[in-house]
Amino acid sequence: MRIPPNLRYRLESHDDEHFFTQEFLSLLCNAYIFQKFGGSTAVTLRAGDDQFTVDNLLPEGGLVENKVRSVSGSRDEYQLKRYLQYMDEKGGSLQYNFFRSPVGSKSGPSYPFALKLAEASMKYDVALHIIDGDWWEELQ
């Protein structure tokens, strides 16, 4: 995988790498999905008493969650529960996109989280996509 020399220099500190992988790449993923499918990005929704932000809301109302890291924690499970609660109340679909990072971090759901997504897909319209190519080059 190619990393431009000027980017390599900027990622020397841990803070820079954290910003790039957690903030900038997340916005880039949202832009990639918006470019492909339209809709809206960073939309605030409500499920029950909870208010949350979904990465993309597709034109037909489908929820999209984009990840540029490996997913395994309780935070991600809580997020999935909120999405499913929203779908209970309003209907629609949920799409998880797992993107490969240009700086080489692992991506995709952990085995336990993949099982939770598979379990959710028995009742809800849930899709899982692993985007493993150099997707960021399509935005240039």
C-alpha cells in the first residue's frame, strides 16, 4: 500500500495518527458513501429517549455505519442496539461498511460482533460490506 511521503511525515506522532485514523478517515468514508449513493451524512436521529448520529442516511431512509477499524467493543454493540431500536420504531435498513485503512490498520468486525450482525439480520434488513480496495483514490 502506498502512503504519500508528505502524509508519512505528518503521521509521526501518535496524536497525528489518532486524528487521521479516527477523525479524518471517518469523514472520508462518509464522503465515499455519499458520493456513491447520495443521501445525507452525519444525521442526528432519535430512538426512544436516545439521540444519536448515523454516518450516512440513504435517500430511501437506510442507515449506514462506516468503520475504518476493527470493531469489537461494547461501544459498538451499544451503537448497534440503538440502530435496531430505531428500525423497530421507524423501519428501514442498516448497512455496515468496513473500510481498509490507508495506514494499514486491521478492519472488519470481530467474530463476536459479526455474530451479533448475523443475529440481527435474522429479524432486520442488515447488510455487511468489507471494502478492501484503495477506495480513497476514487475521491481524488
